[in-house]
Amino acid sequence: MTPMDEVRTEPDEVVVECEMEASPEKLWRALTEEAFLSDWLDASPSDEGMEGPSYRLIEAEPYSRVCYAWHDPDHPDAPPTVTIELERLPAGRTWFRLTHGPVASANHVVAANTNRPPLAMAA
Amino acid sequence: MNESDVFRALADPTRRAVLERLLDGEKNATELREGLGISQPAVSQHVAVLRSAGLIAEKKNGRHVHYSLAPDGLAPVFDWLTRYRAFWPARVERLKTLLKEMDQ
């Protein structure tokens, strides 16, 4: 992780945000083609891997948003959704935001009206 | 208490607000309700869910009930957070490397 990366945590959400030196189109391939996913994601396509986490692509809006159903056998009841949002930046760069959290995340509402440190960090 | 109950309890923003209020220390039902903008019965319902998930403890003091955070209540969540707070930044680093290796 470089100092540029921002990692935020709510009690049931992990967020990683950073700028990528790649276009949304290039990122899109890395996020949706299985050969690339198997390289960086360190998880198996659903139903194949018996050990370790598995993913299934459930939502894909070209160049802006992908959503994976996530299953980790060590944490079967943990938040099941990984969402990646892409935002085009000048000069062929992309703002990248990964959120691992509950399905219908209301976290941003909470985050917007509290200045407290995240619960999990403070408790 | 199990991991599923804890995550379900945390999924509700009001219940998270209740827990946050208890970070400052124990509170009675009236103090807990202040600033939440919901009725006392609604607070009681949320408190019941949080209690059954093992996230808050209650202590009776005469006619008053005081609520506090249960010390180990968030342990299942910490296990998950510990894993994924390390996992995702490492994956994103690998993705950056992959992007450099990919053809345009």
C-alpha cells in the first residue's frame, strides 16, 4: 500500500480509495475478465474454490461500477458485497474506490453526519 | 451471540448510532434516546437487538437501567476487519502492478 491509498473502516465496511495510473477502460478489463481477476483478486470464481474466498460478478456498469458477491468460508456471515466505483480523471487516470460492506449500504448517510472516529477503531 | 447476529445488528444506522453514543460511557434509556430523534419504544427495540447480539450490556440500578458497550461484543467484527483491512490494500497494490503489465 502506498501513502496515496486511503483506507477507511466502518464497523462493517472496508473502503480503499486511490488514484490509478490507468484509464477506466483498462481498469474495466482488469475488473471483469476472469484471467485478470485471477491475477489480482486472490479469490476463486464462485462455486469452484472450496477453500478461501470466492467471488461472483453480479453487477457491471461499463467503465463506472462493478459489484461482486463475496463469500469467505471463514466469515460466512460477514458483509457479502464488494463494489468498485471508477471515476474518470484527466490524463488517462482514474479514481478508484473499493467498498466491501453490506448489500444495501446506508453507511454513507452515517458517515456524512458524524465526525467521530469510526466505531471499530475507537471501541 | 454469533457473527451473523452481530453483523445484522450493525447493519442498521440507528443501532450504530446507539453504539456510538455508548462509546462515551454508560447511559440510561433517556440519555441514550437524546439526539436520536426516535421514540422510546423504537429505542427499546434497537437496544433489544443489540443486547441479543451481545453488543451491549445492561445494569439495573434501582429503577434505572444503564446500558454500556459489551467488552467483547465486537470481537467477531474485529476478526473480519483485521483480515480485510490487510487484504484489500494488498489486492489493490497487486491490481496496480497488473495494470502496468497489461497491454493497452
